[in-house]
Amino acid sequence: MSKADKTQKMEKPQVDKSVETDIANRFWKAVIKRIEEDSGDRSGIHVTDLVYDCLRRAYYDKKLGELVSAVSDSEGLMVLWIGQMLHEMPFGEGCEHEKPIEITFEGSVKVEGRVDELCQLSNGSHIVIDKKTTRNIPNAPYDHHVKQVLFYSAILTKVYGYKVSSAGVFYLDVANLKTKLYIIPVTPLMIEAALKEMERKARLLKQALDTGIPPTPEPGWLCSYCPYFKKCVMDGWGQGLAPIIKGSENQGGGGESG
């Protein structure tokens, strides 16, 4: 074998990097499309719009419609995508899957929702379960997640006559492949408080959407995780940013979806 033949034999074929980039881009475009398709109609006011103390996130989401595109990193998109697949999987016998619910307060202020799982217990009562994907399971359920299942419980009790005895937040850690279910007992006083808070926030959000004036911001540690943080500051809020950013570093948000 000649020296030229040996050199040719030892040479490895070159990989076209543009092909790798092209296929990766196609994958992420498909992921974004799937997430947006599964998001459904978000024109009305939903329970998930009201779970945060600050209503500006919901306001910007509806006015700008950029919540998915605001997630710029691949890990964040992956969490959203896996979250969609988790929501599509029913818990099975004895559970109503993705149950649509709604409540209309005085003055035609309507709030809609979709319960991930509504499961009947052996004593005849029900537990409301919401699924969340995350990159880090918290030591306790986040306040806004607890509020979400309590709002669901309140609507199911007030409008549909269900006896909801407990609510649960089911976390799936996509980074460490672990799960955790936190259960919150539900009492009549908690139902009453949830209804009042939900109505108050729904009225404020509806007024903001009707007038085009953003709601008053409620600064907190979640601000640094909000995709509309910069927009919020540009719209006239810039006080106390350093303490908020510093505080967020101690909370360990870890990314979430659902």
C-alpha cells in the first residue's frame, strides 16, 4: 500500500456542522410549536393568571403574548415541553383528567381553569392535584402553586358542589428524575378566603386589560424569574431592584412549568 493510500485510509470523514445546527433548530422549533399549540386560548382570565401577588405578569402575557418566546434557554424550553407531556398523562381510574371549570362573579367577571386531576378518595371526598415540572423540588410547595390548587378547590366547591377535602401539588424533577407530592388540607374558611382573593384579583386584572393600564406592581423575589421583568421596569417601576434581585438569589427558583 502506497503512502498516499495509507494517508487516505487514515483520514476521517468531516462532519458538516451546519447539518447538526439545522436539525437542532428544527427540533426546538417543533418543541416551541407544540408548547404553543397546547397552551390553548388564553384570551380570558384564568386561575393561573391570579396566583401571583403581582398581576403584571398576567397582564403582559395577554397583551404581548410572548410567554413561550421569552424562555430563551434550551433547559427552560425542555422543562416546558416535558411539563406538557406530564399534563397529558391521566392519573387513571377514579380521577377526572384536565377537567374544565369556571366561575362568574358579579358584573360578568369570569375566571376559567383546567384541573389536572380531580380524584375521588375512599371517603367520598375529592383531592385536587396540579402537576408541576421543575429542575429542583422545593422543600415546601411554592405559595403560588398552593394558591392555584386552592382556587381550583374553591371553584369546584362553590360552582360544582364537590366536597374537596385536600389539594396536592405534584412535582416532577426533570433533572434528578424524582417526584414529590405535597398535600394541603382544605377547610371551609380556606375556600371562602380563596373565593374573595380570586374575585378581587380578577376584577383588578379585567380593569387593567380593559383600560390598557398595567396593574400596580407587587415587588417580590419572583421578579427576577419573570420573563417580563425588563418590560415592567420600563413601564415605570424601578425602585428597590437591588434588594429584590439579591433576595431572589436566596430562594432557589430552579425553573418550573405547569
